[in-house]
Amino acid sequence: MKILVLNSGSSSLKYQVIDMSNEKTVAEGICERIGTADSEMTYKAHGNKTKVEHGMPTHKEAIDLVLKTLQGENGVIKSIEEIDAVGHRVLHGAETFKDSVLITEEVLAKLEENVPLGPLHMPANIMGIKNCMELMPGKPNVAVFDTAFHQTLPNYAYMYPLPYQDYEELRVRKYGFHGTSHKYVSQRATEILGTKESKVIICHLGNGSSISAVKNGECIDTSMGLTPLEGLMMGTRCGNIDPAAVLYVMEKRNMSINEMDTYMNKKSGILGIYEKNSDFRNVRDDYLNGDERATLTFNMLTYRIKQYIGSYAATLGGVDAICFTGGIGENSGVTREKICEGLEFLGVEIDKEFNSRIETERLDGELLISKGKVKVYRINTNEELVIAEDTYRITKN
């Protein structure tokens, strides 16, 4: 059974074809700058990587190009009939969807209702689904939600101390995101630990970052909230700040709601403090070279991650393992070391020598990077596999 996994962004389309007989990716790539004159597609299959400039006015043309390329000279299928189902990454399931779901007209209507909770991502997600239903008639489509894994949060963890009617009427509460990554990494950690009774903290660190507390395989708290803006300092997102600071800046700078939304989501975080750009690799390099602003940025980011780890250790009543994943978590040894520094009271003792070797020697796989009571792992996430597995589970019969 072959599953096509799609992640439709506002101007991009990531895709993978996964063969579920061995759970291997046979083709993958991304369509970028959809809707512009210089749109292009990257395609990787059979060990070869190609990049093609091609007009893609909308996501429909992008999906059509992907399907044609998958059947082309360097393709992995002879016809669309070899694609058994399509799995879609969908940002927001709200309280409506606690698990992945086969997409029907009724489900599509519910997704439309959730657009106000994810106005930047949900329209593109829905567009990708509708385009696939048109271009691949009869093929089952499955929605896999970023929020689903976090639906096990207890009400005292997901509720905000605003008037209760805001929850009842507006659905204002913590939902959490990056759920497919947290699900995959927590499952792998549980398997590595060899017990279902476990207390695990997952640190998904990248341009967008989030942390979760997972007890016995169930998420009991997570850092992102009603939107992905809550929580950690990220590439361009500010994360947690005093809400009154938002009102103060809006008043002093005479900003509208939309301008402030852009300010917090697109102009803050690493970009706001470091100012050169939002690429953490540059921050890390400048930090190691003693740059003052990079040092401030690096220390702010790692400090806030460490705060969450301490908080979630208390939430869990202890911790068996801390897992680092995502672009930063997987690829920055100095960041992992800085975060773990000072957590010895929890039983965290990182193996500094081995941790630093991971990047220099390009060590792959799931790696134990600690010597203490609390296990610390570097685990490569695989969100696409989670989407494919859920799609297979729901459609195989």
C-alpha cells in the first residue's frame, strides 16, 4: 500500500510517498512560492534530487505537477492507481476531532468551521484536500491533526483563566500543536525505555518550537496554546510575554490588531532580538564566536526551554527521559548541552563529549547522550510516517 502524504502551506506544498509494506519513503519533495512567477518544485527519488522551475498559479497545479512527476521518467509509480490513499496534515481539529479521520463532506464542513482558529494555515489545508479529491476521484483522503495528540490534556491544564463564557462561546483554550512529532518521538522513547509507565519530556525545537509532558504515552501538557504563538521563543514568534506588554506596544506604536499579530508572529523571537535573520544556525555560530547579541539570543532561547523542562518535571512528578528533536534539537549539540546545564538536580548528566561528536561525525539514529539517571535522547522526528500510519490504519479496510 502506497500513501501520498501532503502538507499544504499558504504558498508551499510538501509531499512524500511512503510504501507501507516497509514504511520507507520512495519519493519526496516540496513545491515552493506557489502563486508567484518563480515557483519551483524539488523532487527526490531513487537517490536523485532535481529542481524544476514550473508555473504553479494555485495548489491545484502544484498537486497536478507532483502527480505527473511521480509517474514520469524518474517516477515511483506507473499510474495514480498505485496511490491507495492520501494523508493530509491539518493544523486544527479543535475539540471536534480527537483522532485522525476519513474525510467526508461533513468533515470538510467541520474543518471550515475551524478556520477562525487557524486562519493562516487552515484555508491552505482545506484547499489541498479539495484539490486532491478533484484530481484523484475515488481515492480516500484522511485528515491528521496537529492538535489531536494533545486532546488528552486535563481541563485544568488546557483552560485559560478568562471568563468561562469565552471557552463556551468562542472555544478559547489551549490546543497545542506539532502533535504528530510529539506522538512519534514519545512512542519511540517509550519503546526505547521498554516500559509503558514512563514520564517523558519532548522538546521539538526548530523555527517553530514546542515542548510536551507525556505520562504513560498520553500528553498531559504542552507549551503551544490556542495558536502556535504561545510557549517558547521561536524563529519569528515571541512566545510567552506579559499580555499587557502587547497592549502597551500597540498603543505606543499606534498598531492595529493585524499589525500586532504580524509583529508577534513574524517579527519577534530570534529575528526580533538577533535582528540579522531568524536562522538559529547563524545565532549559534555567532554565539560561539562571542557576538554579544547572538549570546543574548542564545541564552534567552535556552533559558526558556530549561524553564519548561523544570515545570514539566514537576507536572509529571519526575522524569525518566528528555528527548530532543526538530531541526535545532537534532542538529545543535551546544544547544542541547546548554539546556541540560543546571538540571543535575533532576538527575540529568549529559555526556558532553559524545553529544558534541554527533554533529561533527554526523552520527545518525536514535542516540543516548546522557550518563545520569534521567535518559537524554536525540531522536529524529518523522511526522510524515505518523500521517501515513494513521492514513493506513483508517483506510486499510
